[in-house]
Amino acid sequence: MSHLNPVMLRARLGPRDPHEEHRVATPLELFFDLIFVVAISSAAAGWHHGLVEGHYGDVLGFLMVFFAIWWAWMNYTWFASAYERDDVVYRLLTFTIMVGALMLAAGVPDLFDTGQSVLLVAGYAVMRFAMVAMWLRAAGGHPERRHTALRYAGGITVVQLLWIGRLLVDGQGWLTATFWLLVVAELLVPVVAERHGVTPFHPHHIAERYALLTIITLGEVILASVQAVQEALAQGREQGLLLVIVGGLLVVFSMWWLYFKRDHVPLFERSVRTTFTVGYGHYAIFASVAATGAGLAAAVDVVQGEGHTTPRAVGLALGLAVAIYIGALTTMHAFVGRDRAETLGGTLVVIGAVATGAVGLPVGTTVLLLGLLLAAAVAHSGLTQRRREPISLPEPGLAERGPARP
């Protein structure tokens, strides 16, 4: 006999318990992430094509688009950690944000072509005004944080209206300057809103949400690389792909290993300043992973002799993406424990990744060397961790006695 889970039309959007046990991502949040990875894939594809065609300035468009994607994802994620309620209104507002993400993804090509996209701005506006509705609901359901929620709603509204007004701006210089000014304004909204009352987010839930998006973005890297290899094989151009495939897999596997070598929950429990630093700092992690996927796809194109770029340009793009990823992780892990050996190792990997990309070796060799460099970082991390942790041997006969009882 099946059991239905009734969903209320509209429930009071009160705060969640920040110490709730066994708090995990919901199916709605997982679905939300999958929709957003479509937008991430679109942004990475734009940088991939720009890199292959020698339009290196397209990296700026990639960073702009990725900020919009990441910021909308992050705002919803932190809100859901504090106030998630599974009622019909909440689901519909979440679906609205997803629709905005798809609109944003559809507008990415226009942004790369012209530097401006009405569809992209419209998609971003849909996501942000849906968040305003979320915060207004929280203001009514959480009197203790009513002013915080209203500051969020007001701040998002004002900044979003400025984004819409930016559509009237003309000239690449003004477009770039106004973009970064509004980025600063976006980043300041949570800082100002939370100053007199922190929303009750769940540290374990937040750490899991960031980890899940890291995994999904790494999956997008593998998908983009496989699609590039499939296209090359379909054209009968398999020669020279082996080094890119082996090196690319080493890069992706090592990125995963290095991210999950530590528990990130303590990062969100130390202080408000650390929480903001780590939460905002993940932009560099997510963007560098997506850029790595674009670089690997471009590497396949270069091996096949396609495009209007050089092995050095692709190698440097890959090396910088890897360096930013490792640099961000090293800095983030320094908040957990200031291990000099780990910090030194991360710094050397950053330098090595940039140097490897800048030398101008054949692109397959560059990808393989980057993979080996990250694999060496994984091995170094494992060795230093084993040295820090004492080996504990089981007591004799423990297996025979069975588990201890209270």
C-alpha cells in the first residue's frame, strides 16, 4: 500500500533548527542543483569556444556569467538552510528560480557575442525577485529576524533594479565597470542584512550543499571532455588523444580528492567572518572547476588541429584554472588548521601549474603533466595526514567480543 506525503498549500515559513540532526539535502535541492548545472555548462561552453577561437577576452564574459549563476545558487542555498518549508508556495518559488536559471543559460551566447543579453538579465531578474518573495515570507514567519529578512528583500530589489537599468549602458568599458560595481553591491547585501542578526543556517547542511555542487560541477567537466573526445573520434581523429584523456582524468579525480580530504563543516562554525570568507571564496573553486572543463575540451580541439589558438594559450588557461582551484582550497583549509607543510605544498602546486601551462609544451603533454602534478599533491596530502594521525591498533579479541554496549 503506497503512502502519500501531503503537501500544504502554504505554511508558516519559520526558522529551521540550526542544530537539527541528520539534516541532509532534499530532493528539491538536488533537482535545483541539476537545473543550475545546465547554466554552468552553458557558461563553460562559451569560454571553451572563445578559447579555441583565440578570443581570450571571452574569459571576462565567463566570469560575469558564472557570478550570476553562483550568486543565485548561493542565495537560495543559504536561505533554504535557514527557512526551507515544503509547501506548494515554496516549491513554486523554487521552480521559478529554476526557470530563471534556464533563461539565463539561454542568454549566455548573446552575452559572449555582444557583451549584453536581455534574456540573461531577464532570467537573473526572475531568480532574484523570486528570492525577494522568499525573504518576505521569512519576514512574516520569523519575527526575531524580521528586520534581517526585510533588509535582504530591500537590498535584492534595489540592486536588481540597477541590473535592469544597466541594459541602457553602452560601450564595453562602461559595461565592465558597472558590472563589477553591481557585483560589489550584491556581495554587500548579505553583509549588511546579517549585521544585526544572523539567519539560522545549518553548518552541516551548508557544507553538504557546497560539496554536492562541487561534485556536480566536476561531473560537468567529465561530460564536456567526453563530448569533445566523442566528436574527435566520430571524425576519425583519435591520434594524440591518449595523453589528454589520461591527464584529464587525473586532473578531475585529483580535484575531487583534494576537495574532500577535509571535513568542511568547521569552516562554517568558526565565526561569521570565516563563514562569509569561505562562502564567498567558493566562487573561485566552482568557477575554476568549470574553467578546467572548458580548457580540457579546448585541449582536445587543439590536439585535432582545430581552432585558432595555440597550445601555450590552452595550456596556460588550464594551468591558471588548476592554480586558482588549488590556491582557493589551500587558503580555505588554512582556516581549519594552519599546517605549514600543507600550505607550502599547495603553494608549490600553484606555482607548478602556472609554470607548466606557460612553457608551451604540446597540449597533450601539458594536460598529462598537470594531472601528474595534482596526483602528486594527493599523495603528499595522504603522507602528511598519516604522519599527523597516530596509528591505533584494535584491542585483542575485540572482534570476538562484538560491539561495545552502553
